[in-house]
Amino acid sequence: MFTDFQFNEAHFHALEEGMARHTVMISMSRGQEVGTGTLLSYGSTNLILTANHILREQRLSELRFGFNHGGNLHASTTSETATRKPLPYYTLKFRERDEIFRDEKNDIAALILHPTE
């Protein structure tokens, strides 16, 4: 029989795994800065939702994106993370060139992906 702690921990890890499949790493300034976003589908539109402040002075053509390609998450210490092989980063096509939908008041930005992405 599971304890309440084990049961809650299992739920947390399941949620964490599910969220990781939709989390996007955003590499900016030639890898000098990193942010995150969430990959979403709304009808037939795919988009990346992120914080507006991380894209404030960025051009879409200079951004690179990393995705979790499956497999389980692994908890790591900071020193272990530094020695791990990084995810590959990709350039994505967007619906409109350099178009970012912004809500500055709520610090939200949406990058609308091209239909082929």
C-alpha cells in the first residue's frame, strides 16, 4: 500500500513528465541567454507561449529552440547538469516574419508557428 507521500509524489512526477513534453528551451543572444516557453495547439494553430520580457529585444531569426524528444526526466544537481550533453537546438519557421504577439501588461508573448512546423 502507498503512503500519502508516495501517492502525491507519483502524481507530481506524472505531472512533471507531462509538462516536459510541452516545454521549449529558447536560446537567445547566441546561447548567452536562455528562456523557456510552452508549446501549445489552438485549433490548427501551433504556438509558443513565453514571457514577453525574454523576447523584448530579440529577433525571431536569431532564436533557437530546444525540445524534449521523449524519455523520462532525470533530476540532476547543478554540477551534473553542466556535464550533460545539451539538447539540440532548432530554427523554426513562423507564420509571419518577426511577428510576436505581445501583452506587455501581463508579460506574455506568443510566437505563432508556420503551419508546416
